[in-house]
Amino acid sequence: MLVRLISTIICLSNFLLPCAVCYGNPESLMAKGMNMGVLTLMGFIGFVLCIIVYSIISISLKTKNMKR
């Protein structure tokens, strides 16, 4: 019984929870706001990843200079 209920909820979740971007007007303010939110988060993630890469390169260069 529980398995049947869970499988029904999973199968119907696409119909129950549509987002504005997929099923709504792509020119609406909600869709534009969601797109800008995604771009903002991608910018933060890219910035943090660049800092991590810079730190790794900086540490590796410092360790190479210490061995000489």
C-alpha cells in the first residue's frame, strides 16, 4: 500500500508541481527573476571555484620555491 502511494506521488509530481519556466509564460516576471537568480548563483559558484583554483596554484608554487 505504501509503495503504491509513493509510486503514485512520484509519477504525478510532474503534474502537481510545474514551474513557471517549464509550463508558464517564459516572458513573465517570475520566469525572468528565476533566470536571473540562476545566473547570480552561477556567478557566485564560479567566483568561489576561481578562488579555490588560485589557492591551489599559489600553494603549489610556494612549495616549489621552498624546495629550491
